[in-house]
Amino acid sequence: MLKVEPIPAFQDNYIWAIHDGRNAAVVDPGEAAPVERFLADKGLALGAIVITHHHGDHQGGVADLLAAHPTGPDGTPMPVIGPAGERIGARTRAVREGDTVTLQAPALQLRVLDVPGHTAGHVAYVGELQGAGPAVFCGDTLFATGCGRLFEGTPAQMLASLDKLAALPGETRVYCAHEYTRSNVRFARAVEPGNAALAAWDARVETLRGQGQPTVPSTIALEREVNPFLRSREPAVRAAVRAQGGNVAGDAEAFGALRGWKDNFR
């Protein structure tokens, strides 16, 4: 049986730990100290490091973790899995869409999706986690009620990546890497003020944050209902973008205008 737990890092990052009560794989360890505290508190051994993209707040802790844990529980070099299209320090395996990652400690299997847009070589990892259900670890491509900025990719690339994620089964839990949900919901409500599902989600987010709880993981089904970036083809979203002076001539243009609106939203 596997459990997925968030490890808060920096101001609003989440490093995800997937563990079986003995061994843990960590996803996007931007810094090492929170991971070390988590492992010590839970009595876990580090079994693997998994990276979605090259930004420092997602891989900055790898060197320190490897210095403390050069080998996995089986005595072989610590696995460091990362995207083939990006520079990942100490990577032991480069992966791209179509690849399957099989880990031994903990025992799990993840398939790889290419999801460029935020960065050129960003990947996501999808798996059926025993006891934890279907999951996607999507880094900074898809957020709860939002998506990542287009630092290296194009609107067309990001739209295609989000379409790929939106096509996953609705029950898939979305393990994104930042606690951005409050601000994302505020923007989403400006885009779709009449969206009842979004209003209900807004109330839930306020309750969770008021209790100091994470708002993630969400689910793909929820994101389809409340996330404007998964809903950029909806008439209400197109109308809102058009009212802002955005180009809605095509899908990529409308998505790019929506992302540009969010970039400047206050």
C-alpha cells in the first residue's frame, strides 16, 4: 500500500513523497532539508528521486540528497529520474513520453507524458498507486485551477499538454508542485463568474486554507469543471477573453490571450 504526502518547501512549493511506510520516492525536491526532516520524522529510507523539469525549485536539493543518500536501500546508486529534454543534475535515467519508470523502493510504476509549455522538456508521471489510486505528478504544467507560465514553450504547446492531462480519467489525483490555488481561483472567478462549480470550489479552498491545509491534490474531474485553462474553448471563457481585447480567432490564440490575462491579473 502506498501513501502520497506533501512536503512543504520554500514559500509555496510542495515536494511529493510516495512511500510504503519503509521507503520513499520524492518528486521535485527543490531543497533537501525538508525532505530530510520528513524522512527522519516518518522513519523512511530514500529510495528514488523523480524530477519533472529543470527549474531550481524542483531539483535544487538533489545534490545534497545524494551526498547524504548516495545509494538506495538495495545498495545500488540512488535513482534520479528526469526529463530527457532538459539538463538535470546527477540524472541516472533520462525519460520521455512512452517510457515507463519502474521503482523498487517503494515498488511502483509510472508512465511518462511529455507536457511542454512551462519549460521545453517538462514531463509528467502517471500511475495507479496501490492504495492511493490513480495519480499524476505534473510539476508546474497543471495547477489546481491554473497552469504554469509559458517560460520556454508556446501557447499551442501548453494547450496540447493540458489537453493530454485533461484526457486522463476523472478520478486521477493531480499532484502539482505549488500552493497557488487561492490566487488561481480568484482569476478563474473573474473569467467565469457564473460557474457554480467554481463558486463551490472557492468556498472549499477558503475553508482548507483557513485551516492551514493544502488544497491539493485536486482531481482531473474537478479541473475540467473549474480550471479556465482546461476550459479555454468554452463559450463563456472565450467571451470573457474577447471582452478583455484578446484574440480568440483560434484555440491557441484564445489560450495564449487567456494566459496573458492571467500573467497581468492583480
